[in-house]
Amino acid sequence: MRTELVSEPGQADHPNEDFASVGLPASGQGGSIVVLDGVTPPRSGTGCLHSVPWFTARLGGALTELTVSLPDVPLVEALSRAIAHTAAAHVKTCDLSHPRTPQATVVLARWSPASVEYLVLSDSALLVESPDGTVTGLLDDRLARLPRSALATEALVDANLRNREGGFFTAAADPAVAERAVTGVLPRGEVRTLAALTDGAARWVETFREGDWAECLALVRKQGARALVDRVRELERADAAGTREFLGRGKTHDDATVVYAEL
């Protein structure tokens, strides 16, 4: 098995709000990937004493433990338990009902000798390659399908769309949000490679249109996860004015995380 993980902050002087892990059980049977993209908080505050990196570390740590140690617990339930566990750690000090309480997108993948399970919540991506080389992007595209006018301001998004029916969902303080995730199970024999990307790394495809998902995965396999992040940074610097007005280009540089696993 080959695994590779790269995570880089968008700004050197700002903490990385992403979280990533690869879990390999001591039994040697199977493994798991956890990737979270923390939602950058607004200047107006979140109602919470804790930072987004604190939240993603707590939630990501709980998910890593649960997906590895409890292989029979479905990923939806693992996410629900992890959200509840993280919320319990600060419910007495923070307003978890605030629409911008610390939150994150989620990608989970877990494999065993028999199957590969997956869960995607919000706008990070999971790429799955089959033995014949076909690459499928498993996405939760609810945010991408919203009209630009509805996303004009943070206030509009928070009031009408964030963690609301007809909008999009992220992992925050409500365990029930796990039921909103895109999930599925694939036969183990139909999966050769997995790659999980936060939207900062997925810009190579979604923002800069340098290639499709298959070409993105091929780049990571041949040149490494670092090469994908480096290429995204080059493209961002070349377009620092943000002339490519695609959804998700709210910042010049975003935290970028890639986890690659050949099963």
C-alpha cells in the first residue's frame, strides 16, 4: 500500500484550518481516510471561544479513532458520534446555536477486504479510481448548484442557506447533519486508488480548469501530492487579481490538503 498526505495553509502567518489523517488498524486489515476543511470564521465572530483549528482537530481526531476502532459502525453514525463528542467538549462555554459556530466539510473513506465505504459532506472531493483506470469524483454539489445571487453576502448565506434545507450542510454542532451527507459502499475489487481533496487543492480542476478529475489523480500518482498543491499555488499567484470568477475563489490562497491512497 502507498499513502501520501500533504496539507498546506493558504497563508504562512495563518493557522491551517484543514485536518487530514490516514488510519491503518494494527490488524493490517483495511484502513481509513479523514479529511476536514474548516470553514474560515467571519470577523463578526462565531459565538465560540475556540478556533476553527481547535474544532477540526477535535472532530478529526474523533473520526480517526471511530473509523479505525469501530469498523462495523457505519460512517454516518461515526460522523454523528464525532460531532456529538466535539460539541460536548465546548457546549458549556460556547453558543453552539450560532450559525457560524466552528464547522467543517467532511470526506471519509474506509476500506476492508470486502468493501470501500465513503461519505462526503459539502464541497471537498473524493476521487475513486477503478482497476480499469476510470476515475469518479464523489461530490456533494449542493453548494455549487446554488445561484451566485444567493451567495452575495455572508449574512444572506448564514440566514438562508447554511445548514438549512434548500441550501448546504457542514459538520458543526448538530449530529443529525450526518444524515445529509452523500454516502455509499463499493465492492473492494472495484477500487484501486482513493484521493481526498479539500477545495483549496481541488481548485486545479474546479477553478483553474487545468484538467479533469482523472488527470488530477494522474498528476498526484506520477508527481506526488505536493506537486498538485504547488501547481495550484502557481496558478493562484498568476491570477492574484481573481479574474477567473468561479465559485469558491473568495481568497487568493486557500488551505490545500491532498490525501492519496493506493489500496
